[in-house]
Amino acid sequence: MARDMSRDRNLFNCQEDHEVNYVAGLYPDHQKVREFLKAKCASKEIYHSTHEKVYELIHKELGYPVPH
């Protein structure tokens, strides 16, 4: 699945499961990314973060490249 770059400036909404699934689905190990996102949401670390910041955090902490 290709990334929808128009979302990059939008805030990532932890309350919306479809957003977590969308971002996780951009990565080969989507289950690991989904668990990572759920943990970051629970800790409020990505609260009020843009999608772009979420991709950067995934890259920094999990080592996956930012999807295109």
C-alpha cells in the first residue's frame, strides 16, 4: 500500500483504530508496528503528533524506512 502524503500534516488520531491500521499496513511487519503504535498511544508519546512525526518515530525506534 502506498502512503497518502496528503495526511502527513494531519494529526495522528490514536482513538481511531483505522488510522493505526492504515499506518501499520504501510510496513512489512505490520503487527509489530501496530503494537508499537498502540504502546506509544497508551503512553501519550504520539499524542498530537502529525503522521509525518509518527513515521519518523517508527524509523528512529524500529529502523523501518519512512514509506513512500
